[in-house]
Amino acid sequence: MSPKKTYENELAFQADRRKATVEFIKIISDLWYDKSIELVLFRNQLIDRNVSQILNLLDYSGKFVQKPMSVFDTVEIAQAIKALDLPPAKLDIGKLVFEMHKQDNNHHDATAFISQKLKDAKKNGSFEPKDVVLYGFGRIGRLVARELMVRTGKGSQLRLRAIVTRGPIDEEILKKRASLLRNDSVHGDFPGTVSIDKKNSALIINGTTVKIISANSPEEIDYTTYGINNALVIDNTGAFRDKIALSKHLKSKGVHKVLLTAPGKEVPNIVYGVNQHQYNPDDVDIFSAASCTTNAISPILMAIEDSFGVKSGHLETIHAYTNDQNLVDNFHKKYRRGRAAGLNMVITETGAGSAVSKALPSLEGKLTSNAIRVPVPNGSLAILNLELDKKTSLDGVNAILKKYALEGPLVEQIKFELSDELVSSDIVGCSAPSIYDSKATIVRKDGKNIILYIWYDNEYGYSHQVIRLAKYIAKVRRFTYY
């Protein structure tokens, strides 16, 4: 075949792939907005993705499962899902495509295959949507608001109804709040619309009213006057950290449950995917989502502990600077944190090494930890130096963590990264709290010491963990297939 003919064939094939991807995007949207069925691709979100982004995700998925992932096969499976009468669900179409070909290379009846795989979906009980109030509107609060509004769909799960801040609420304040939600120096522009309603002291986000409430203390608010009932309050102020302080929220009319976006005292500290099932939302009113670092290391430590056993270890977290540090050298209650965050690496402490035992009690007293704040605004790295009970190898470690990333309770939490060139800016915007750098792992010759590098978006990845836990607390988790 002549080079010109080969090139023409390549162009035709690429055009067919892109046309098929456009069809796939339409099915994704139809399923989401008509049936509240969300498709993901090996935990990667597909809603609001463009053609090139989806093709890149398919390329990653093929490398991940070591088998080409065809957009044509993906469309066939998506069409089969659309044809079925399913309840609200979250389905990993990558896993379904992979399993169909793994089961039978000659399998052509996608509808029969999907019907068999998702036969338990209809057993999933119905649930009522949950009103959500964000108490505080800082970095985590705004990212949670973004994700809740982008993923609202038909409003069958979490419904953001109000945001509580301190101080006066006037037109200028509303404009500033809207601007900070709309534009973000790290995470880019909000993929939607944000305007203000001065008369009703509200933000209009994607056409939906979100009330802005001013309060100095939680118990002074009567949410029922705003039509908010039985709400989940997500406290991201950092001002209330223990059970007594957080209980103030429960004195407000219209509040049902409370979720703290920081480590909490005298309340369950949850890393979703690891230990949420130890606490029944029917019996517990106040939860903590622990810290971003605890959420990053706990899923990996769970996989390693279950597979090899952890004798002891040390955690060093290389963490992006945070708002509690100074922009320029100035007085601070912590000596080193008083130095300019954008100019210095700053040694500080982290409680993640001990906090992980709240999620994984078998690791109690086995880990030491420290932290270094570095001059990047977001994107962090945890280094785990572990002594194991059982011998292993580099291939053995990678095989275990790949298995946990592909199947089981931690598929939303662990991303198995294949890149040789990963740097901190590459992981910004990743919804998984633990990004395992498979190319950086070191295993000592005796097989009992391993060093693991775990990247994490300390803002975006953590915010997704908060939302996952919120859905569990609110009892609005859909049927899932991962």
C-alpha cells in the first residue's frame, strides 16, 4: 500500500473514532440527565469531557489493563446500558468492556452481557435526595460546591441549598463570592454559570438558587425558614474540631447530620473506602473526613497491610503550602510557618502517621511521620518507607496495587499511574485521593523494605472523598459497578 493510501486510511479511521466518541458523549449525557446513571472509565469522570479527553482516557485505560480499549466497543456497551431499565447508578464502563472481552473474545451480544452483569441493580432500594449546607466557603468548600453543582443532574442525590459565611452580605460580597467560585488559579474556570441574586442574597449556580446565609454561630440559624430540612451540614471552616463544638450544628432547625472536612476529636474519622462501614449513619450524627494526607496514604497502607503486613514505617509528606502559612515573612505561632510560603521549603509536623490508625487500627504505633511544605500551591506527595512482615518484589508490589486499583472497595481511591514522567502539576484535578507512582517504587534486595511514592491533589482529590463520604452519610449512594 502506498504511503498516501496509508495516510488516507489513517485519516478515515481517526474520523470514525471521533464520530463514535461524539455518539458516546451523547449517550453519557442522556443516561445522566434522563436516568441519573453516571458512566465512568476506570474511576475517571466522563461527564462534560470533550472528544480528545475521552480518547486520551481510553488510551490510558488500554495501557492500564494491557489490552486496547476501543471506542467502538465502548459505544456498544453504552448503548446496551441505555436500552436497559436501570435505577440511578454509577457504572465503570471500562471495567465492563474489559470483562466482556475477557469473558469471551467472540461475545457479540452486549445487551445480554450487560443484563447479566447488572442484574442486581434493580435490587438497590430507592432513596430521597438530601439537602446540603456548606458551612464555610474556603478552598475545600468552593471545590465541593463546584462538584456538587456540576454533578447535580436530576438532583436525585445531594442538593446544595445554602452556604453559610460570616459578616455582612451585600451586592459586593455576593459578587466576590461568585468570582471566587467561578475562577480558580489552580483548578481553572468553573464549567458552568454563576450569577448573583442580590434581592434574595443568593448565588445562582447553573440556574439553581443557593442561599448565602450570614451567621456568627451555627445554633442561631433556622434553616427551615429557607425551605431546608433534614440537611447534612458540611463544615469546612476549621473552627469547630471536636464533638461539643460540632454539636452546635445539630441545634439548628433543619439539620440532621454533620460532616467535618478536617481531622476531628471524639468523632469518627473516616477515610471513605477504608473504614466507613464501621459506622452506621443511623447511629452516628457527626463524622470527620480526616485529612487529605490520611486519605492519600490509608488506601495504599490498607492494600499493603492486607497483602504483606506492615511491621513499621515512616511517612514523609511533601505538601503544597496552605492558607495558614504567611505569604511573606511575618509573625506566626509556628516559627517556620512564619516564613514566606512561596520562597521556602518548611519543615512542619503532620498527624497523618498516627491518624491513619483510626482508619486502620492494626497500624497503631507502627508509623512515624513528618511534613515538608514546599512552594507549590497544590499537589502533594507522600513517601512511605515500610518494613514488611512478608517478602515481596517490585513486581509483587505493583501487581497487588494494580489489583486494588482495578477491583474491590478501593477502586475510587487508588489510581495506578503508569507514566515515567509524573510531576506534581500532572496530578492536579485527579479525583482519586491516592495516585500510586508505579515507576518510582523501590524494594530492598531482601524484599522486606519498600519505599512507595503516593501523589495526591490535596484539594480536589480530598474534596471528592468528602463528597463520597457525604453520600454515605446521607444514604444516597447509588448502585455501583466497578
